Amino acid sequence: MIPLFFGVALVTFAVLSLVGDPFAQMAINPRIRPEDIARLKHAWGFDLPWYLRFFKWFWSMITGNWGVSIFAGGKLVTELVGRAIMYTLRFSIASLIFSFIIAVPIGIYSALHQYTFFDYFFTFIAFFGMSMPTFWFGFILMMIFGLRLRWLPIGGVMSPGIETAPFLVRLLDQTKYMILPVIVLSLFSMGSWMRYARSSMLEVIKQDYVRTARAKGLPERTVIFKHALRNALIPIVTLLGLSLPGIISGATITETVFSIPGMGRLTVDAMLSNDYPVAMVCLLLESGLLIVGNLVADLLYAVVDPRIRYS
Amino acid sequence: MERGEVLLDVRDLKTYFFTDDGVVKAVDGMSFTIHKGEVLGLVGESGCGKSVASMSIMQLVDVPGKIVGGEIIFKGEDLVKKTPEQMRKIRGAEIGMIFQEPMTSLNPVYTVGDQIMEAILVHQDVSEEEAKKKTIELLRLVGIPEPERRFNQYPHELSGGMRQRVMIAMAMSCNPDLLISDEATTALDVTIQAQILELMKDLQRKTGMAILFITHDLALVAEMANSVAVAYTGKIVEYGDVYSIFKRPRHPYTYGLLSSVPSLKTEKTKTPLPAIEGMVPNPYRMPSGCHFNPRCPFATERCRKEMPELAEIEPGHLVRCFHPVAVEKEANA
Amino acid sequence: MAVEVTKVEEVLTGRVETYWYLVGKRLRKHKLAMISLVVLIIIILACVVGPYLSPYHVAELGSTEEVMQPPSLKHPLGTDELGRDVLTRLLYGGRISLMVGFSSVFSALVVGIVVGAYAGYYGGILDTILMRFTDIMFSIPVLPLLIVLASVIPGAGVWKIILVIAIFGWMTDARIVRGMFLSLRENEYVEAARAIGVSNNRIIWRHILPNSLAPIIVSATLGVGGNIIYEAALSYLGFGVMPPTPSWGNMLQNAQYAMAIAPWLVWSPGIAMFITVLAFNYLGDGLRDAMDPRLYR
């Protein structure tokens, strides 16, 4: 896992180097003296050959010294990232919980009542969610609920001027802003969780041990909830672990559509403006989370499936 | 041999499968009886309906299958007429069943002990403590060494033979009157197979339970059964006690099956092993008349038009054929 | 597996039927998948032939009165902010989006199959190296890097987008193929082929690969739908197909600003994309059911 992380860091570093010299723009500006540019370059270590730069940077990443944003007026990267992460996490986690809680039971119920209207209807909903381009859906919702009906706001995270209001009022207000983005974010994952839960359950029901359970004379409820469900949930739970990484970057498009200043936007803006320190931190965080997510998925698998534990 | 009273009486059972491609008459008028304490061997090739018959007895036939006719009289009551709840109480408690694949028949995420205890707790009003004790006893009874340790193990930690023993323990946990063994030894290798059969015979002697022993292997039938029912395309074609069937087979199919078992005689005389010609018919396109006629060396015009009924040819020996005498002549030739 | 299936079918109907015939038969039973197939054929035909039949040219600018017109008889889907006919642009954009979808999937497939086949067949060090590489690629957050690559590689062509999407899309196929190869190479026909002296390459490409096509086909079908959305997302963010060449994605970006006054500009590319992707998804799902070996028991 460590070498993987190292490898990923190296690749991201390499790709970002392609982005170009962050100081190129400054060099064109006649009002900035070359000596100042040289001084800045030295401060950020850009005058060193790339391998040394890499190690210097890698070390500072690990030790938490994340540096200062080149373009956001010298703000601490930690501060920028910290704020953005808060927003992103809120939406992503809410949407993850929301989609999981709704989709999995529906998927399982569909499997148990195959070929009924319920099944066909929710299969369509699932496909709907998986085929719908999220940003377009976001637009449509914004148009309908924001512009036409004026029920919900069309972007941002809170109403202007509300910072001074009491906590509960602020909370309600922010929730209002969260509704549409969370729905849009959840759409795709709800669809795929539903399908996944359904097919997993369908497969488990056909298994021999379910037949054995019935032959033992167990009540049908026990057969389904104790024997079948437990096995059907195994792949679903591991999927949960694998969706952890998506928490940070999965919302990029939704954030753009709804103008939420989260990690996705931060990363993209940083990369486009060649804001090296910020971009690198964002990418590294994301990759780190991906690797951790994989690890969590493996661990969860071992917890849930005794067959894996002992091998 | 003196037979006990009738335990299970299957009368004219019909279980059909209604598929998109047509109706499959998996069990089409099967009748047989099992007496208390006896072992009935139900023999036949794949697709003859024996497994479907056993699932029908347990009322576990799944869509698109359905029992469309006949009666299954168990201890005097017709199982076909029972409600699901009534049937559930019978399953596991009065009729136990073991299946072919020990690898997949046990739930991989629960311990072996848990699964056996479950069967006990659902049918009997005992505490968990007692159920656990009983389970360990059962494990010991079926010949599993170190039962206390095995109790906490998962199915994947046991070998195939041991898993099948666990299945037997589970099926017997509530002292059923009837044990249905559906090809329980087919997936095991030969030495283990012998052990499991020994175990089953032993348990049967000890508890006096009856066994419906389903298999395609005639040798096993000879070893285990008191009576034999031979099945072909959903019907019983011959039925009788094991000696009569093996010494004096009357149905051409039974005769063919028995002849195709290699013996020392064929080895010595180096005669080619006779095999029954042709193949099991397509379930969607059954031949008319007697279903065996395309493959039968003795078939006549009548065989192609009419379906024979099960008729008694000797006391206790029934055959579904128009010319069992021809078979006798052939056998003695 | 293909052999077993043939034998059973031969017994039942007295006719030798290949695996693919059976797949086709089963697919035909899946009504939604068949409808989707028809819909897709219609869409593809419309996008290929449509622009030639249209009275308007894709880049034809309208006069000032024709700007931002709602749907009418003259312009069935209305006009955009430059007076261009939306329907024509939609069909032309469809060409682009579909081409990107198919090509990117195809390229990703080629790379993925090669990597997966060699890793799965040879195993050992080659497998470890290739899989480590795949893992690294998997661990890199896709969207940000897609954007970087899109802005770094020179040129504004459609091919750039295809390349960029393919670079990040081959890993899933590689894993699928590797999995299939790991299990299929244990089959007896592989040993038999080796015993006769067939070369490794031939075994891989002529023997094992045809048997692993099923999940690949499913993944490819679903992938086209997914990549169409990817391309649209990229174009929407400004990194995909550049105007004036229309694609369903950048049409949506233009529409964003006019959302309040010209909603038809938002509906058309979105619905087109939605129906297309939905059709691909249903078709892929139907294919998956039709090719599922377990249902052949």
C-alpha cells in the first residue's frame, strides 16, 4: 500500500509538471521584477531539479506543511482545503447515506418480488438514475424548483447575511440549500445500488443453502432475513467501502452546477490556474482516500465474510 | 420381511412445470409407499423426476412448478392439502432432507453449530443451552471428531464428507420419522461415500426412521434399500422389494439398467457391456404410448399407442409394461 | 461451456445451435432491450443522415430576428443564441457524441484486453507488474486529471477527448479480462492446445479470448453510455469538444446562461443524451442477462 501511494504521488506530480510553469504569467507581467520572481521561485523550490523538488514536496506533504497557495493571495493551503472539504463532505456523506438507505431496501424488495409492478417500476427508476446526466438533471431541477416554483434556492450554500443568525436558523437555511444538490448527487448511486442489491439478492435466493434452510422448516422470514440477506449484503458492503473515495471528487460537477465552493471546484480551479501547492494537495488527498477506501473495502469484506478471514 | 405400517403413501402424484417453452410433466402419476423403518430406493437417470418428487413431498416446489394432482399421505394426512404454516412445522421435524452438494448446502456465513441449533430451536421448545448440548451430541453421533471444537467452525473449514455428516446431523436433529436423501453421496468420492452410507444405515437401525433413498446408482440401492421403485420420465415403471427387482427384473428398462452394470461375468466372457439404446426423451416432446417404447427391444404396436398401467405381476411386485413375460424369457436365456 | 450448451440444446431440439444463436434467441425475449436496440439504430441513423437532410447548415447563423426562437414549424426545436437551428445542431452533435462514445470505448477496450489477457494468462511477475500499474491508474482521481490532460495536450480535436477518456477507461476492462483469463486458462482445452504445440499467443487470441467475450461486450455497451456522459461533462466544463463544433455537452453549456428565457435549449440536448444513454443501459442489461452462463442450467 505504501509503494502504491508513492507511485500515485509520483504520477500525479509528473502529470502536474506538465501543466507548466506557474510563474510564466508572472514573467510576462512587466510590473514584477525578475529578482522577485527568482526569490519566489527559490521560496517554492522551483529552482531545484525535479527529483529533488519531488522529495522536498513529498516530505512536506507528509509532515503536514502544506504551504501557501500561489494565487489565492498567500492563504494557507490548509485553510483553503479545510473549508472546501467541509462543504464537500457534508454533501457527499449526506448523499451516500441517503442513497444507501433508500436504494438497498428497495433493491432487495424488488428481488423478492420479481416481475411485479414494483419491480418493473423501480428497475426503471434505477435505470433512469443511471442514465441521467447529473449536470443536466441539476439544471432541470434548478429550473423547476428554483426559477419556476421558487421553493428552493438555485445555488450556493447559504443565504447571504445569515452568518449572524442563531444556530438553528442557520442549520435550517443550509439544509434548504442542500436539498437539490444532494438529490442530484444521489441519483446515479441510488440507481446502481438498487440494481446491485437486487441482483445480489436474486443470486443468493437461488443458492442451495436457502433451499436447506427451507427444508429445515424455518419460517420464511428467517430464511430471507437471516440466511439470504446476510449473504446478499456481503458484496454491497464492500461496494460501500469502495465508494468512500468518491466522497471528495465525485461531487465536482454537482458543485459546479450549484456553485458550491467544495473540493471539486477547488481542485479544478487550482489546476487551471497552475496553483501548484493547492492542486497537489487536493490530488494527493484524493488519491490517498482512494487507497484508503480500497483498504477499508478489503477489511469490511473480511469482517463480513468468514471465508475470507482465515485465508 | 415383515413391513411396518405405512408411513408415506404417494398416490398418483403429478407435478408439472409451466415454462415459456411448454409444459414439462416432471412427475406424471407417480405412486409408491414407504413403510415405517424401511428404506425405499428411488432409482432413475437424470431427468426422470425423482428429485422433483422429493421436493413435492416437502412442498418445496418452486415456480414455475406446481403440484397439479395426486395425494401425498404422510402419517394419515394429505400433505398437498396442508397450509404453508402446517407444512413448515413438519419440515425438519418429521421429515428431514439432505441434498447432493454439501459444499453449497450449508450457509457459509454461519457456524456449523449455529445452523444445527437453529433447526432444533425452531421446532422444539428447549433452551439454547440444551440445544447446544444436543447439537454436540448429534455431531458426535454422526461421527465428527472433536465436536465441541467443530461446533464453532464454519462450513468452509470442513471437508466434503464432514459437511455431509453435518447435513445429516441437521436433518436428524428433531428425530424425524422420514429422511429423504436426494443423491446425498453422489458428490463425494468413493471411500467417503461408503462411510456416509454406513453412517446412514447405522442411524437408521438406531432410530428406526424410514429413508427415501434417491439415487441413480444401482449398486448403492442394492446395499441400502429394502424396497426399490424405478422411475422413468415421471412415472414409476417397476416397484418391489430389493431381491425381486434385482433377481427378477420385469421391466425392460430395469433389465437394461441392471445389465449395464459391469460384473465379473462380463469381464470374463469379454462380452460388450450392453447399454440401453437411445436417450432419455425430450421433456417437451414425449413419445406417444409407453414413454420407453423408442428404446425398448420388445416394443410392439400396442406399446406405441397405449400407456400401460402399474400392475401386480407377483405379490408385492408391480410393473408398468405390456410384456413383462418377454423380459423373463430374455433373462433366462 | 460453449460446448456443453450446444450438447444440451442439440438433445432438446435435435438441432445444433451455437452459443451466439442462443444468446440472440434469449435477447429477443427481452422486450426492453430490443426496443432499446431499435431506438439506438434510429438515433444513429438520424445523427448520421440527418445533417445532410436538414435545410440548415450546422454553423449557419440566423438573422437577429431568428435568435432565441422557441420551437416552431420552421425550427422544430427552436434556435439558439446565434440563430442556429437547434435540431440540426443536435443531430450533428449526436454524431460527435456517439463517435466519442464508441471510439473511446473501443480504444479503452483494446488496451484493456491486451493488458488483461497477458496479465491473466502468464501470471507471475508480469501479472504483478501490470496489476500494480492498473491499481495506480485506478487510484488516480479521474476527473481532475482528465481536465489537466485535456488542457495540456495541444489541439482542440475530438480525437483528444477520445484519447483522454480512453486513458482512464481501460482499467475496468483489464480487470474483467484478467479475471476471465485466470479462470479460463485452467480449462482442459488450453492444456490440450499446449500439448499439441500451439503457441501461447495463439492460445490467448484464438482460444481463450473468444470465450471471454461475453462480459467484455456487456461492459462495452454500458461503457458507451457512460462515456457519452463523460464527454458531455467535459464539454460542459469547457474541456471537451470546443465550439463551434456542437456536441451534446457543449450545447448544454451554452444553454446554461439562457436557462431562464430559453428553456428549450436546455431540454433538447439533455433529453437526447438521456434517451441514448438509457437505451445503451437497457441494451447492456439485456445482453448481460442473455449471456449469463448460469442461466443455462
